[in-house]
Amino acid sequence: MAKITLDNLAHSYLPNPKGEDDFALKELNHDWVDGEAYALLGASGCGKSTLLNIISGLLHPSQGRILFDDKDVTHAPTTERNIAQVFQFPVVYDTMTVRDNLAFPLRNRGADAAYVAQRVQQIAAMIGMEDMLNRKARGLAADAKQKISLGRGMVREDVNALLFDEPLTVIDPHMKWELRTQLKSLHHEFGHTMIYVTHDQTEALTFADKVAVMFDGRVVQMGTPQELFERPEHTFVGYFIGSPGMNVLNAEVTGDRAMIAGTQVALGRDFGAPTGKVELGVRPEFTRLTSEDTGLPVTIKRIEDVGRHKIVRADFEGTPLNVIVEEGREISPDMTRITFDPAGVNIYADSWRVAPKGDAA
Amino acid sequence: MNKTVNQKAWFLILPVLVLVAFSAVIPLMTVVNYSVQDTFGNNQFFWAGLEWFEEMLDSERMWDALGRQLAFSAIILAIEIPLGIFVALNMPKSGFWASLCLVLMSLPLLIPWNVVGTIWQIFGRVDIGLLGHTLAAMGIDYNYTQNIYAAWITVIVMDVWHWTSLVALLAYAGLQSIPDAYYQAAKIDQASRWKVFRFIELPKIMGVLMIAILLRFMDSFMIYTEPFVVTGGGPGNATTFLSIDLVKMALGQFDLGPAAAFSIMYYLVILLISYVFYTVMTNLDKREGY
């Protein structure tokens, strides 16, 4: 187990990167604290897997250093880093039995036979494949194969970190919950540093203590699920996390007032005078429909009842807006205006969040 | 659903029936016809029953040729398959050098059989051939027209030169289809190079390898042109393989009856072995665990 430090790390798949656009992973400084469970969340092609492969040593970064417990491992081969990694698609050794598959990483490191047997049994119980241990891995269904891959990743107890690259893509939904819960309990039990790459926000938010949201080769925000929800540092985090994502409107902001297409909105806090492309972001959870004469006039397009609440899809001068209405609250035809809860309003300048005055963050 | 019945549709398969009849059925039946008759010339034939088959099964000459044939096929498979895999494993994975390798390796496959024979026939000659002359100059007794071992080695090396590329190209294609994740997982699992080959590469190329073995077996089992051009089946009968013997019998001695019986048995052996290969290959994909 180790603390993993990324120091000025960046990577480009091109031999001679010219500008920042050529980098799949833009310059990055970060510490992964020993024993925490992290999720790397982002859309496809944002550099998540690149970052993961650099940490595991399958890829060598174009610049910067990686430190494990302050020891430079930037150019150390994968085997020296003592990392376990599970890939998106199942990797099993077809000709081996399930038992041999699970024992493979231990045997390759010359572990004692009795220990291997006991450890394999333990892992098999965890992934629920005890009765299949003597079966050949060939011909198993994709989710069974992926469970073997997961098992092989977890079989070593002394790893520096456990990396998961969208490991549950091929698993059935009900199995996903189960395996994710097991991964979490495993984390509590052994305290491995875990980094879990995914594009599924539910997966990231339920698995990790801290979620790093990546966008266009950059970690735009790293925080607890609650921080990501309440204070998205970048409009992308707002869009990407939440269901539906944050409403973003062009605005002119001076002090504690915002003008949105001619309508004034009170912000409750002083944001100074941000310049550039200024936007107001507010989550549907902090947005209310009202029949009073204040707020933004909207046209309601449709209402979706998702059970726990209703989602109102509305339109404000061409910009789509979503409102979440608690279950049991009536929506009447005269509710044609929208107001925001000032506590849930964030202001963005050029996509990055502007901290209000008096706010330490 | 109502099926439309239109008997005239049978006419649509007429062309292929005619084609197959002329290219396969009629020639094969001619051979069957010869195999059960005897002739003393003048185009007069007599019914001989299964006499020729019995004679051929008792014939030492045929069993010797079959023995040589099996030995030849076994030897070239034992060399070409491992060598082809080895070459494929060491070929560049992508880029200019990979393309160059592929082109160079395809070249022997594009040369007609009799030209290959001629190349090696001249190459091995002691008087003017580069190989033969060099070996002779080094004091090695190499003469494929007199020495049995020299003749066998020449024929085998020639076949290896001609056909190893095929195995290598097939194995290479198989290797290219292995996803990177397998190699990455093996690194994470600290698998040795041998284990990577044994547990990842070999199982993944097994399918194409079976095809390579089948193709090489069939081709080597029917080999005619190359050894015929180089050694003519000699010295003595040392490199007289089944096809060469068959041609000697049918065209050299004009023993049509025995040669026809021989052909049919030859054909059945190839059919049988191919069937076994096919069964093994198709089952390979369907194998379950346990």
C-alpha cells in the first residue's frame, strides 16, 4: 500500500506534441492518499484510461514523474510497481481452470502452495465461484469471466494499489450492485488504495470516497460526491453529475445580482464582477416552479414522472431548463415562472466556478 | 407462411451441376472405371473386379512410398509449424518493417512449384550451384543425386523455404487479433515470457494453427512437382513419394488398372485425414470447460 503522487504529469500519444491540444492527458499534479477509494469519472476519450495505464506502468508518460511513497517509479516496469489492475473486458487464461486463473499472480511470485490454496478459496467465496473452481475458464459467460478477472486482481494482499478500468461494463445490472458492494467491503477490510475508472456517475458516486471528474484530458474537480453535487467547480461537472444535470444560463453578474435575459435574479452572495463568458448554474433540485410574479418566465414542454419525483422539462428563451418537483406537489397550469434557491446557485466565468466573497474555497 | 413451389428453379443449379460433373465427377468415375478393369491394349478392357486393389494392398512398393510420404509430411510439419510460430512471434507488430516483412514472406508463396524446384535443383548442384559448390568446397559430401540423406535434406529444406511463410503469416494474423489487455494483464500478473506464450498466445492462435497444419499436411501429402524437378524421386526410390510413384505407374509404365486403384486409395486416405482434422477443428471452438 502506498501513497501515489503525480508530479507535473502529462501524456501525449504523438511523438512531438506541439500545443496543449496534442496532449491526451494535460499537466497534472495530484496525491492519491494511501488507503482511499477514488473514482475517475468522465466521458469516453477524456484520458481516464491513459492516466490509469500510466499509474500501472503500461504506458510511460511524455513528461512528469510518478512517485509511490516518494520513490520515483516513472520508468519502473509494471511488475516492480506491484499493482493490480482489472480491465474493461474480461481477461482470463482460457486453458486454465478457474482455480489456476486465480492462483496465477500468486504462483508467478513464488507464493507458498498452502497460502495460495487458502487465498484462492477466500477469493472464490468473495466472487461466488467456489463451485466452479475446477472448471476450465473457457466457455464461461462474459460476466463469469469478468468475475475471474476481478478475483485475479484482488488475490494479492500486498499490492500498492488496485486499479479498475471500467470493470463492470460487461456485468449484468444486479450483479453490478453486488460486486460493487463487495469491492467496497474489500476496501474497508484491507484498506487498499483503489482507483476506479468509470463513465457511470452512479458507479463512481457509490463506490468512491473521492471522485475525480475528468474532462478533455484534465481533472476538473476532485471531491466527495457531496462537493461535486453542491459546488461543481466546472460547468462540465455540473452537466455530467446529476440526473438531469445542472441548468446553465448565460448571465451578467454584478455583486449579488444576476441579469438573465432582462430578468433580475438575487444571488444572496456577492460574486464581485466576473468577466469573460459568465454563466449561472443551478441544479434542478434547487429550482422551483411558481405561480407568483417573480423569476424567469418559462414554457413547460413536458413533465416526466420518474417515481420519486417529477422532472419538468421547460424552455427559457431557447435554453432548456429542468426542474425537479417533489412527489405529491401539484403542478398547475399557472406555474409559468422559475425561481432559484440562492444557496444552490453557482456562478461560472469561462466555465470555471467563481467563489463568492467570504467563501474560503 | 406459404411456400411458392416452382420446379423450374431446378434449372438454376444446372450450370454448377454441369461444371462439377466435368471437373470432378466424370474424371473420378473414369478412374473408378479403370480400377476395376484390365487391358492388353487395343482399347480392349476386361472386368477385373477388386483384383487391382488387392494387388496394391499387397504391394511393397506402395507401402514403401506411403511410409516415405508419411515421414516427409511428419518432418516438414515438425519443422514448419514451430518455426512459423517462432517467426511470427518475432515479427514487428506494426509500421513499415511489419509491412516489409509481410511482403518478403509472401514472396516464396507466389513462386510456382516447378520454379521452386528448378531454383533448388540449380542451387544444390555441386558443379555450378551456390549451395552445392560451397558445401563441396568445405569438404562436405553433399550430392543430392547420389546421397540419400543429401536428397532428403534438400527436399525438406526446399519445402521449409517454400512454405514456412504460410504458417508464419497465419500465426501472425492470429497473434495480431489478441487484444492488448491480455498482454497488459500478464504484465500485472508477472507472467514470464514462456507463460505468456503458453497461456495466452498459443491458446489464441490454436484455431489458425489447426488450419495451417491441415493445409500443410494436405499439400505435403500430395507433393509432386518440387521433388520431381529436383531429384526425380531418386536416388533410387529414396524420394519417390506417393504422387511421384503414381505418375510413374500410370504414365511411365501405363499400368492404368493398378494406378487407378492406387489413386482411389490415395484419395480416400486424404479424405479420411481431412475429415479427422475438420472434426477436431470444429470441436476446438465448441469445447466446454471440465
